[in-house]
Amino acid sequence: MKFELQHTDTNSNARAGKITTDHGEIQTPIFMPVGTVGSVKGVHFRDVKEDIKAQIILGNTYHLYLRPGLDIIKSAGGLHKFNGWDRPILTDSGGFQVFSLSENRKLTEEGATFRSHIDGSKHLFTPENVVDTQRIIGADIMMAFDECPPGNSEYKYARTSMELTHRWLDRGLAHFDSTEPLYGYSQTYFPIVQGASFRELRTQSAEYIASKGREGNAIGGLAVGEPTEVMYEMVELVNSILPKDKPRYLMGVGTPVNILENIALGVDMFDCVMPTRNGRNGMLFTANGIMNMRNEKWKDDFSPLDPVGTSFVDQVYSKAYVRHLFVAGEMLAAQIGSMHNLAFYLWLVGEARRKIEEGTFAAWKQMMIPRLSSRL
RNA sequence: GUGAAUGUAGCUCAGUUGGUUAGAGCGCUAGAUUGUGGUUCUAGAGGUCGCCGGUUCGACCCCGGUCUUUCACC
């Protein structure tokens, strides 16, 4: 993987860059649709590519390991071959899911034991076997196995957790560096900054992660319950320490406003379930504000779903029809909502990139923020 | 025709020896959702308790009448 920093904004820390992987290039800043079990829920890859214009998607180690399982993915020749997506894939390590989904999880120095949310079976994830799993999946970018403490964690817990994450990182890196990709293309490994909402811990963690000199770095443990302003404060602090010539990935964030604010702070990569999960349930983000498509007020509004939207669904379907589909519980509603939101997110980061290249990003961001958070 | 049931929120139903602002689920109307279990939470609106009369300090509840629906019998 290579990263080329192409433009830096004059009035903020926003940057435009290019990541090159063996599965193609990624223009940053970028949003990565979440494809947990190897699919972007409800959307064909034809549309993810051509309509939404996604350049990279996520997969999830925890989910893919449990189902369909590593034997199947290995037999298929990796996730790209299995699901037919031929552009880059990033896999989350499963650390977050072990803590948010599974039952009876137990942390030890060795790793995390947990019970599957599917059948209750018992499993152990370690920094080493999570590398092996991501080798089998064949992710272009794999993530370190970390612990993600809640946003309201106390200092002592946050510090203990961060220190464990750092020790796990060293083990994961050692294993990564001593193993080879399985399918003939290169893979890279991003470490993750933790430290909850404590400046001191975030500083320590960012310095530790930066010292590893990897090809890209991630910021985890944010947007997990802490106030939004605290998230921005932590990102600003961490980005002042992480190297400028490596991509920075803010995990799990966020709303359209969160994304613009964090681009301004120098973040290059984002992923979030919000466009898909909320889209499936009728909450649509647009350049002019947020629409809840279940609202009664759309029942006889036959204008296009989003007149300035870039997805075909925005022009082909009316608001009234989409409301009808949501109220009726029609699966097409979920598909339309997901496509619209993802296309909008990709438009948003693409537009941010163009404004950075033009040198007008900061002003554009200030103009956009009140619009993005208004309700239609 | 006779007998027995039934009637409470838009729907399906609880309800108390007769006691103050009559409840639930679903639906409806809104809000939430940040490294995804195709969701899940939260709040709100909505009822002259079939109708008429009676008993009682007080009736959704007891009594009489009447109408509705259902079942059984002749």
C-alpha cells in the first residue's frame, strides 16, 4: 500500500490524497461502506460500484469468522473471490464486536474469549489468530485487535485497557511481519489509537502508534458515548501527533457533520453504519438536510426523492412512493434508503476533496454544516 | 321462537367484593440509532366502556329494557 498526500487545505488541516493498493486506488478523504458479512446490506455490488461509487468497502473479521467460516472463505480463494468485489477491502479485527455483540466475553492477557451471538459456541481471539484470519479473508487493509472501552470509562480502566491494546498491537505486528499474504497481493496492517476521553492517554497512545511506523494509522474508541466536542478534541490532539504522510482512519464515524468536521481535523478515512442502518429505517441524509421518510408529511409529495442527489433512486422515485414503501415495510424501501445514503456520503467526501483541491474547503464546510443538520 | 354468550382505543383483548387521572400488545404520530444480529429503544395521540333507564354517596362492573354479533336447541 502507498499513500500520496496531494493537497493540504490552507485554512484547516484537511488533506486530499491517494491510497494505492493492489486492488486499485482510493481518493481521500473517503467514506467506506460497511459490508459486515461480506455484503453491503441490500445493495448489489454493481450499484455499490457504479451508482454509489464506493472505492473500498469494509468486511468484519468477527462476523466472517463465525459465518460462513474460514474454511469456506479460504476455499473460495479469499473474500474478493467469494463475494465478487474486486476493489479494496478493509477488515475490522472484531475487537469491537467481541465487546458489543458476544456474550460471556472474558479478557485475558492472551486475548478475548467469547460466545458466538449465533449459536453460543465458545471462541478465542488473540492478536495473532486475528492476523491469520485476516490473511485468510484477504483484506487489503487489516486492523489490529484492540479493546474498545466505552466513552464514559474511568481513567484507571481506560489506561489499563489502552496498555493491553498496545501489548496486543506488538504481538499482532510481530505475527503480521512474520507471515505472508495467501493470495498473491499485498496486505497492510493499521494500528489503532485508544485512550478514551483522556488527553494524557490519547497523547501516549498516539505517540506509541506513530512509533510503529506503519503504512496507515487508525483512531478508535470515539463516538462511543462521549460528547461530540470531546471526540473532535481527541481527534485534533491525536492528529497533531500521528504522521502527516500516512492515512488516518477514524473508526466508526459518523454523521455527515462529523465527517466534515473530522476531515477539517485531518482525517482521511471513515466508515460508519449510519448511512445503511438509518437508511434501512427511513432516515435519509441529503445536502439540504435530514428527511425521515416515514413522516406523514411526505404522503402526497410526488417530487423526486432528492432532486440534487446523485443516485438513480433520487430521480426515479418520489418521496410519496418511498414513504409508502417504508410504511408498508417493503424491502425495496430499505434498498432505496441505503443506496441514497451511501451515494450521498460518497458525494459528500468527493465534494470535500474537490473543495480541498480548490482551496475553498473551510468556507464550504461552514456553509454546509447548518444545512446538513437541518430537518426537512 | 327459546336458551346461553358477546359488546371497553383503529384492531385483538385485559380489567376491579362497585371507589379517584380505564390498561396492554399491535397499528398510528414523532424522536433516537456512529469499527451493523435486516434492528432495537424512547415518547405521544387516541376511549360519552353498544344505547336508554334504574339502584347507589359513587357504576365499565349490579338490575331492567333495547340493539349488535355469535353459538346451541326447537
